[in-house]
Amino acid sequence: MAIESNSLLPMIQLAITPVILITGLGSLMLTMTNRLGRIVDRTRILAGQTHAAKDDTRGLLEAQLRILYRRAKFVRLAVMFNTLGMFTSGMLVVVIFVSALAGVEAAPLILALFMGAIGFLLTALGYFLSDINLTLRALGMEVDRALAEPAVK
């Protein structure tokens, strides 16, 4: 079956939106995996310091470790939903081309895949925002501790 060039253009135009979505999700994935790496590195450093810490510092370090662990779980979920969004967007491109080539009406499936991809993106962003909020909480603990300690002269 020969494909005419005038029928290819609408297919390519339809596929541009999910491809742009994949690009955006890829950039977000890079940010999330970098944050996860920083969380893991910071956790290892604090875990090493916790064993040698005095009682007054140990409580703060343990609280920080608990926050870091929660953050890691949030970022893991964000990465998972972001990956599902990328997968769904990729499936959307495939369905657009296959339905056009086969001459099959797939509008409901295309709409469902697109809405699914956007839903996964929004869920990933929600977990990403939760990580940012926990980061601010941990920073607040550090600021409170720094302000409570007497200044060194």
C-alpha cells in the first residue's frame, strides 16, 4: 500500500503534540533524577555523621534522614508517573500513525491516551511539588538550629 505525501502531513502534524510532550517529560525526568541523586548522596553523608553525633545533634540528623527518605519516595513516584506519561505519549504517536495507515477511526483511543499522558504528568508534578515542600521543611530545621545556636566570637 503506497502512502501519498499529502496524507502523511496530517499524521505528522497530529504526532507533533505528543512528541513535544515527550521532550518536556524528558527534561523533567532529568531534573527529577538529578534531585534523587542529590538526595541519595546527602542521605549517605548524614547517615555517616549520625553514628558519631552527640545527642543534641543526633536528633536533628535523624529527623533530616527521615525527611530525606520521604523525599526519595516522592521523587521515585514522580519518576514513575513521569515515565508512564512518556510511555503513554509514545503509544499515542504509534496509534496516530497506525490508525491513519490502516484507515481505522481511533479518536476515542487517541483522546484516552492523551488524557492519560496529561494525567500522569500532573501526578508526577504533584509528587515533585511534595518533594520541594519537604526540602523547604528540612531547610527550616537547619535555619532554626542555626538561629538557636549562640554566635561564635
